[in-house]
Amino acid sequence: MLPDTSLLYFHEVAKTGSVRQAAEQLHISASAISRMIKKVEHRFRATLFERRADGMALTPAGHLLARQLSGVVAQIKDAEMKISELQGLRRGEVTLHCIDAAVQEIAPRFLAEFHRRHPDITFAVRSGSTEEIVESLRGYASDIGITYNMGREESIDILQAYRYKLYALVAPAHPLARKRKTSLREIASHRVAMPEPSFGIRKVLDRALQARNINLRMLLTTNSLGLARGMACEGAAVTLSSRFASRAELASKRLVAIPLVDSDSLIGTMSVCKRADRELSASATEMLQHIARSCPKSDA
């Protein structure tokens, strides 16, 4: 059954967290949106939003309804795209949620290549941690996800996987830059910049450190991989990353990649995924081919 208009308005407010933004997206007045929200709350006999100065926050009941609706809305969107494809009209939107390295290093290439072939298809791309991407796929917010070192997820299908070694990345003037190889134990005597523990790359590192009973001197913990690499470029810290995720800095010689003797346990897997029970549109399926052509080959 198709959701009525009031539920679609609720879905947009839940997605944006703002009546004003939802009104702009739907091209109707904010007062009309507010009336529809009250109608939905009356229908379910529950308060679905907390009205705050900074926007609309879902209550537990609101979260429950939003999760159910997200699947229905995604299925309608998929059906619209497939009907368009049956009619020979390649229109619609492909949504992706990717790790930062994929957004920076490969997304511009595969999106531009796809656009040249299908100029009427648009894209919505977000970056985030692997945990955020998995949640996005589960909630039907994304067609395709690109994750790093994702654990086994029953509700997620892995469509492509690439394994990359981690390297110590340092500025050319850093003492480690002269080394042919280094180790985690040697890195422990230097300041380190790394992403937060929720990031896949940090989980790989933390497991290897725990196995060796090594503690690093963490100068910087951040949710920005670019900032961690930037600190390394400035000579202030060592960071660990794959060559793939650091191609720009390595090509410009702002960073040097030092192989690790511990490399067998310092390997991460980048995975291209979708929700297991979601049938991708022809456009999203073709996007997978463009992603595969853009990803560097595994080096581990």
C-alpha cells in the first residue's frame, strides 16, 4: 500500500530534522507541513517529534515509524527507477554512502564516467564511518555502500572486496623516512595521528597493537582522515594508511610510505555493499561496474 501524503511529509521532516527544510524540498509551506505532522500524530495517537529550538528530533515512536517508512519510500523510489528504465528513460538518482578515502580518491572518477554515459541520472553521495554506512544501508538511505574492514553483517551483501596493506606515512624530513621498513614498536617512539576508534582502519591498528602489547603516543585522534594525513605532511606525526587512500600526498611527495614488518596483520578490506534483500535498479547495478574499474587492485 502506498503511504498517504501526510506520511511522506513526516518522512521528509524525519530525514531533514527541520520543517523549514522539508517545506523547501517539497515546495510547500511550512505551515502545511506542520498541519500534516499533527495529522500523523493524531492518527498514531503518539508524539512523534520533540519540537526543539534547533529543529525536530524524533521520539522513540517517531524513530519506529521512520524506520518502517524508509523501507517503503525506498521501494517506491526503486520501482519508479525500474519503470523509467523499462520505458527506456534513464532517469533517477543513485545514492551512495562511502568511506572518506573512496569519496576522495575514486568517487570523482566513477561518477564522472557514469555521468558521461547517463547524463540524466543524478547522484547523492555521503561520506562516513563504516558503522554509519552499514546503518545507512540497513535503513534504505543508500543504494550502495563502500566500507572499510566491515565485520560480518547478515543484512548486508558484499559485492566487491579489495585488500590493502597499511603503511607508515611520514613527511620526507621525518626520521622514519630514511627507513626501508619500520615496525609498530619503532613507531611507538614517535607521535601518531589516527582516526577515531570507530573507523575501520583504527580497528585494524588497535587489534595489531593489542596482540603485541604496544601503546602508541597518540598526538591526534580525529574523525577526519585528511587531518591525520595533514599532520603527517607537516612532520608533526606518523599516520598509518593504505597507499590507495593517500595517493595525492604520495604523488606530490608530501608523504613517504614506509612498509611495515608487521604487515601480515595490518591489512584492511574495502568492500562495496548493498542491503541483502534490496534489488538494485539497472542504473545502480551499472554503477557497480564503474566502481570496479576505478578501484586500485588489491596489494595484499
